[in-house]
Amino acid sequence: MSPAVPWEESYLGRLRALTGPEPVLMTIGARAVLRDDGGRVLLIQRNDNGRWALPAGTMELRQTLRDCAIREVYEETGLTAHTVTPFALYSGEHLHTNAFGATYQHVSLAVRVDSWSGDLVRVTDETLDAAFFPLDALPEDLSGSVRPTLADLGRFESGDPFRLA
């Protein structure tokens, strides 16, 4: 796994440097649901806003969505995802303005991490903390995408088709 690309050198960081904070940019990325043997879900506490979220982020040039999901899990948790199953693609969600005042419309593939290895790293360059939580005891300060994504995964695992939203 290659080291994390600093924001300024990332595709989105270079694009934002060219456009400034004003225009809404569309991003393409992935979010990952990773569970332990007890069914607890892995969440990271983001360092930009302090909210708990699923490991997620944007693609880099010449990267696949699969590889994006695997890279983000590694960068934010130290865990290596080996296999993933896509279950939803979100493209029509509301606009999101980040802590730095830049607005984006995210197109995000949600994947279930089917196998993984490694030891959880709780604090990284991108996270304040990371931990596994039972579904009935998620932290209060959750990112808005966590509960709908987990609900969509539950429906997918119950036999509903891939969700295109």
C-alpha cells in the first residue's frame, strides 16, 4: 500500500487550488463498511470536523473505485481490506460544504469489506480516533451518511438489489 498523498498533491487538492473555494465540484469516491466478527461496524472520527463516519474518500487519477475504498480503509484505520462487495451508489445526495468552506457534490460507491487483516490504528493523519461500535450503540455525533448507508447494506444483505440513488 502506497503512503497517503498529501492534500495539496492529491487530484482534488490540485483542482481546488486552481478553482478556489467558490465553485461546487463533483467528486467521485468510495465509502466502506467494515465489521468485526461480532458484527460491530468500524467508524473513524474525522479530524476535519470531529464527526464519526465510515472510512471514505475520493479517488485519485488512474485509480478504480475498488482501490479507492481499499486505500481509504488503510489510510484511515491501518487495516488492509482484501475483498469488497459494492451495494450502493450515491449520486444525488445534497451538497456538502466542508470545514474549509469548499462545497462538493459527492458521487460515492458504498462497499462492504468482506475480508480484511491487520491491527487497528486509532489515530492517523486523517483521524482523531477509530473504533468498532455495535449497531445499537453508535456515537451521537455521526456523519449524516452513516445510518442510511448501514440501512442500505442491511436491505442488500436481505436480498434487495444494488441501490442506485
